[in-house]
Amino acid sequence: MEINDFFNSLTPDVIAEVNRLQIEAQEKEFNEFIANFKNDRCYLCSKELADVGTSLCLHNLLFRANPKKGILERTFEKHGLFPTLTYLAWVANSEATGINIQKKIHNLETGKKFECSFKWQNIVWSFSVAESDFQGHSGTQTDFPHFHVEILINEKFNTRFGQLHLRLTDQDIFNLKAIDFFKDRSVLFSGHAVDSDALEESFTASGGSILAPVIDNQSPHYHVESVIRKADGSSISQAELDELISRSTENHKLIFECAKEKGYLVQSAISPTDAVLTLRERK
Ligand SMILES: [Zn+2]
Ligand SMILES: [Zn+2]
């Protein structure tokens, strides 16, 4: 069966169920991740984050100590692109939800299939797969499907895009094909691993709670503007607004949360402040 036939054969119900199961599994794994991470421990191998030895665990990518030569490359190849992205998305979101992740899918102008950047503390990881990487650079030693990575630590290069050609796993190839097919961010980062694109809908759905960072919050990262209307689309009166304001003050809730409880329609527009990460594009 061709892969596109396979995707075509999936009914909306099946897709929704797969997504639900995936979100459930990720939720559980994320909670384990964060419980350990808060204590400087790795949920995958139970070691301290600073314990960067010869094991090829994803916590090596946090540079709590410098991995020995070759370890980084083997760590990426052991786990593959997408498990690495999920892990780094969790790391990035532990600091501030959404703003530490950027990605671009299918940039026809530059021939890039997939690009993304993650930031956490003083580190920025960026990944890039061009169509020619996906096919393999023919006639060279890198004639196999691969991805490229750039790592900046304190704004200095640790790894440049051109340095490593990291082999894509079968699962990565499947995921990249799925992205091509669905052109849908939900295939990529579900559950807690949201990026700023996915934030707006999640924000409205969660009543605002999603903007609370998991570990701590130093500065506001978003401007949020909400429009409140009645279910029939008409504007609410001053008296109704006054009631919402007093409800909000009494219950220590945001006004639009109270509005939702009262059955009003709330539309929120989120615009990021300068704190949001910019995607590092490979030239
Ligand atoms: Zn580990
Ligand atoms: Zn390449």
C-alpha cells in the first residue's frame, strides 16, 4: 500500500482516536519528565542531568556537562529526529509554554521540508531537513535520508548545520511523510509539546490556563486581547460587563473565564512579545 493511500484510508474517527491515545500517553510521560526534571534528574535513565557519561541518553543534549566527542552524534542517531524533538519541546516548555519553540513546515522558497528551533536557558537547538536531505545527497557519502542540527550555547556555535549528517530513522521518514500529507501541526507536537502556532486555539480551549509555565514565569510573553459577545453574536451591555467584572474580582479569575462560565462567546487573540524565539533558518 502506498503511504498516501494508507493516510487516505484513515477516517476522521480513527484519526481522532489515535490523537486522543497519543495525547493521553504523552500526558503521562510528560508528568514523569517534569517531576524528574524539577529535581535535575532524567526521567529516561534516572541519572542526574549533569551525569553525562558514555550513555546515549537524550539528557546529553542539555549540556549540564560536555559530552565527549562523538557522543552527541550517536545520541541523535540512536533516538532519531522526532523523539528528540518531543523531548526538547518538553524541555523548552518547562521554562515557558510555547514561546521557546518555532517551526516551519514546507518552505517551498528555500526547499526546506521541515525546520524548527527550541530554546531552553542558554541553549538553542535548531533542526533542518531539506528535500535534498530527505532524498540523500546523491553522489556523496551522505546519500541517505538525514537531518541537520545546529546548537548554540551562549549564542556561540557548538555545532553548525553543515557539520553533521544524522540518519533519519524509519519512524522519522514516516512522520515526515505524514507531515507532508496532513500539513497539520497536530501530527507533530501534541499534548504539552505545543508551539506558538498551536497556542491560540489551545489558549481559548483551556480558558487561559495553558499560558501558565510549568516551572516558573519571570516575564509576560504574550499580549492577550479578548472579545466577549453573546451567543447570538450581539454585544453585551454595560450592566452585564459590570457583573462579569465583579465576578472576576470576587473569584480571582480572568474576566473571559467568567464570561465563558456564563455562556458568552469569547474570542481571544494572542500576540507574542519580543521574548518569543525566532526560527534559525539554515542558509
Ligand atoms: Zn537520561
Ligand atoms: Zn544534508
